[in-house]
Amino acid sequence: MPITRSSGLAIAALAAIVLLPNLGGAPLWDDDEPRNAACSLAMHASGDWIVPTLNGRLRVEKPALVNWLQLAGFAVAGVNETGARLASAVLTIGTCLLTGLIAGRVFRPDVGLWAGIVMATCLWTAVGGRAATPDAALVFCTTLSLWMFVRGTCHPTNDGRGWRDGPIALSPATAACVGAACGLAMLAKGPIGLLGPLAGLGAFCWWQAWLDPGRIGPLAGRLASTSCTAIHAIKPLLVCASAFVVAAPWYGAVTARTDGEWLRGFLLVHNVGRFAAPMEGHSGSPLLYFPLVILLGTFPWSMASALVAGHAARATRDAVGMRLAVCWIAAWVLPLSLSGTKLPGYVWPAYPAIAMAVGHFVAEWIRRPAATTDRWMRVAWMLLGISGVAMAIGLPIVTHRIAPGAEWLGLIGLVPIAGAAAAWACQSLSSRIAATSAWAATACGTVALLFATGPSAVGHVAGTRDLVAGLRHRHDAAVPIATLRAPASVAFYAGRITTCGAVEELAEPGDVAAFIAENPRAHLVVDARFEKQVTAALPPDYGVLRTATSFPSARHMLLLGPRDDEPPARLAAEPTLAAEPALAPARR
């Protein structure tokens, strides 16, 4: 049965509380966020929505869906951090609702409610859902493919079992819908958007066919017939054809426009290459990396992870929906554990199924309490309280080193401490629904406070966005800007001032003189390590106008330009990005 309208509103509200407050407060982080946003800015400035570029160079790392979504965000919220992240937040709210719908259909409405709440309030939902990256789009599209599969094959019965044991087959219409969603996922992140869902749904269909009581005979024959049944059930050719109908127009256009360079770089380097060997220092243990990432990413629901895992293993005997959740998790975690390059966000598409397993455990504990489970839930509350103590002690220590003045973030640790005490007290009063409600409130409060206040409090040391902000106020015309070994965030913040939506990247300090000669009164953003070499090539009236430290790389950066253009110091404190105007018509 589907979840109720009130359950859907509750899931959406909790997700919005976690994702939307102060969405643009923090500067663009790391390298991926500013690179994606700068590429979107250049795409608008050129009017070319096909070929992604970064500072005039072809960008082969990601397909274009993330840029199209960010352009929509810029049109709604302005060319700023909020505009860059808005689509991710909205799509993640949609993913939480889809998770509730799927769990409500394959289990019961109460399971759907809890699954949606878990997905909305876990730690990695806030991390990925508030980031200007393609991950949120990938997770939404793959979860949409899972919902299309469930909607077309699962017809709930009065006993709440959903599917019956035995083979499950997709109709042609369902296979086409699943494939279309996978095609969108391919536009978000590439082949993994098709291969992941096919692996998960194919494994589930195989498992169901294997359990067919009428399938008897020698093991080899049974394996062969089961595999044939599963392939026929999933209709991979139709799914792939539908996915290619959606994705092929853009892939074909960008391949033709770049003479195959984009496709070669994307597939060979950023898919095959990343899987074969670690890139950019992102590696990890095949056995431990992703289990540890999931334990952290599902915080604070992971306090009962051992109970959830045991419950899920037992439930696969009778609950067909739990088999689907297990297959979906395995399809993302197992293959990517073999990848040479590992990042925490790689397994985020598995989180909706993990949330289904947690939601099923919570709903069953409320409905059918057991003395053994009750005792172990006490341990979960203790772990929740200990995590709060760790936050209360650890956050001030960490922030004192990287962002002095933000030590007050340790107060957020009081939320899980109070939540653990409330859950313990409610369980002692035999009110398990009150105890789990306290757990949910703790999850929402902790994660929402941590990400609504933490990044902006820590990010005040990230002066890259303020380094060039004053130039907007000093010049009516666009300011030519070049960079030398600058962080990726400069490409976005400086690109907003230039006419082409990009900055020129200089390869060597010796290139500075030629750039200034071609662009009088231009400005430079330079790594401080090259200050002597660069200043020696500058005109006499040039000097250092402002300095800043990038975050999290902690690199010292310099803004160089004519001394009479020095930006007023007060501009550094002004909220110059909070209310940027929407995008103007594209310059061609």
C-alpha cells in the first residue's frame, strides 16, 4: 500500500529542514563544487549547452546534466552558492519521498514512513544533498528507476507482503520506464547510471527465480534455467535501448562536436581509469572502506546497525522486499569495493535500500517488540549518547585548529546526548514509538544543525570568494582576470566578473607579462609561493591588493592588480553573494 499524504509531507518536511537552511552560507567546497559551478557559468556565457568547458578547456570529468540543473538554479536563486546547490537539495528531497514510496509499496505504509525519515535525516543525505555535484542527480534517477520497477511489478496484497515468492517479470512498458530513468542517470554520471540499476534489479529477479518451488533438477541445469528466466524477466535489451534513447542525443552531440575527445577522456580516464587504479589519492581497503563509510554516512541511525543487519538477514526468508533491498545494496557496494579509486559518495545510490532496511527494523520493533531487541536497543541509545559526547569534545578541538572562533559547534553534541536520554526514558515507559520518534528528532536536529551552521562557521576562513568580490563594486565593465596555480574555486568566483564566464589559466610565472600587455589593468590571482617571480614581471603600479587563505587546502592566495584599484576592506565582510541577480541572457 502507498504511504499516506501526511507521511509524505512529514518526510518532505524533515528533508527540507536538513537540506535547505543556510544552503548558500558556506563557500563552494573542495574542487568538485567550484569546478561544476564554473563549468555551468561558462556554459551560460557561451550559450553552448552541449560541450562542457572549464576556463576555456574541455572538461571531460562529468556529463552535462549537473550543469543544466545548476543553470536552472542560477535562474531561480542567482549566480551564487545557493543557485549552484539548489537542484541537489530539491532532487534529494525527491529521493527521500521515492524511498518512502518504494518501502511503503513493498512492505507497509508504516515502513515507508520510517524509511523516508531515515533517508531524510542521515548524515550523508545532508552532505550530498547540499553539494553542487552530480551525485544528487544520480541518486534521484537511480532511485526513480527502482520506483518504476516496483510500481510496475509489485501489487500489494492485504497481508502486506507485496510480491509473492517466485519469478518476477517486467512488462515492456515497465522496462521502458526503468530504462528512461537509467538514461537520465547516465546523463548525470555516465555508464554507472545504467549498470548499477541493471545489476541490482537483475540480481533480485535471479533470486526470485531461484526460489521458484517448481524449479528442480541438477544444479547446473537449475542455474542455467534460473539465469535465462532472470534475463527474460529484466528485459535488459529493452532497458538499455530506452536508456540510450534518453542519453544518446547529448552523448552523440558532444562526441561529434569534440571529434570524440570528450567521450574518450570520459570513458577511458574517468571510468575505466578510475576503476583500474587510484586517482587523485582516493583509495581505500576493498573490505573496510565502504562499510565504514556507510556506518558514518547513516549516522545516527547506524547506532543500531548490527541489529538492522541481523534483522535484514532473517527477513529475506519471508519479506520479498528485503531481498530487493539487499540486492540493490550489493549491486552498488560490491563492484565499487573493487574499484581502485574510492570516494564516499560512490555508494550513496545504495542508501535508499539501506534506509528501507532500517525502516523495516524500526517498524517491526514497534509492532512486535522482543526482550532481546529491547536489551540491545539500550546499547544503541548508549552509543548515541557517546557519539554526542565525542562531538561535544572533538568539534571544539578540530575547529580551534582550522577555524578559531567556531568552537561553539561543540554544543551540537548536546542534541544526541539529550536524544539518547529521551529514547532511553521512553523505552523504559514501554513507549517504543516515542523512543523511535526521539531517535528521529535527534537525527534531524543533529544533522540539520551540523550542516546549517558548521560549514559556514568553518568556511569563514575560506577567503577565496572574498578575494575578488570587491572588483565587482569598483568596475562597471568586466575585469580581465588570470590565475596562476589557484584553487578551483577561483574559476567560479572570478568567472562571475569576466565577460566569458571564465578566467585565463597561466602555466608559468613568465606568462604574466604577456597577459598584462594584452589586458591592461587586468588582475591576477596567484599562489603566494610564486609572489617574487610574478611581481618581478608586473608593471610598477601593480601590487598585492588582498590576501586570502583557501579552504580546505589552506593555500595562501594573492590578488594582484593596479594599486589604485585596491578593493575596500569593508567589502570582504559584505554578503556579496547572497542576493546575486538571476542570469542575464547568454552572450554569444
